[in-house]
Amino acid sequence: MDRDDERESLRRRVYGADHEHPDPRPDRRYAELVGGPLDGLLLDITGWTRGEAATGVVLPTELGRFGPGGRAMYDPRPGNPARWDWTGDTP
């Protein structure tokens, strides 16, 4: 399986969720990650304050530019906080 196949298999799944139950739940609030190595995954932001959600995140991933140990950075999209745009990878 190449990286594109691996990314496609992750779509509409929740980042960091248990492998047994990766699907979104109706009682949770999610932001969709757009672009970059985690494109299409959902980030569970249930319980986050507006301030926490406004700062963006740095998420560990092996799929990014730096491979194992790397992280992908995402920031909320201005005017559409339900979608978070990739801003780059970091080691």
C-alpha cells in the first residue's frame, strides 16, 4: 500500500481514534483537516474553548514530510472553523 492509498483509507475517520471505532460519533464536535498528510481526517474538538480552537494544532503523524516523529500543523480556516487548513510539517 503506498502513501496515497493509506491516506485514502483514513478519510472520514477521526484522528487519534481507537482503531476498532474510528468513525465519527453524533455526540461529538469535529473539525475536518484539509490538505497535507492528514487530509480528510476529522479532529475531535469536543469541549475545546473558542480560544483553544482558534490557535490551531500540531499533530504527530508518520505520513508527513519528516516521517516517523514528524508533525503536521493545522489552523482553523478564517470564516469556516469547521475546516482546518494544513500549514506545513515540522520534525
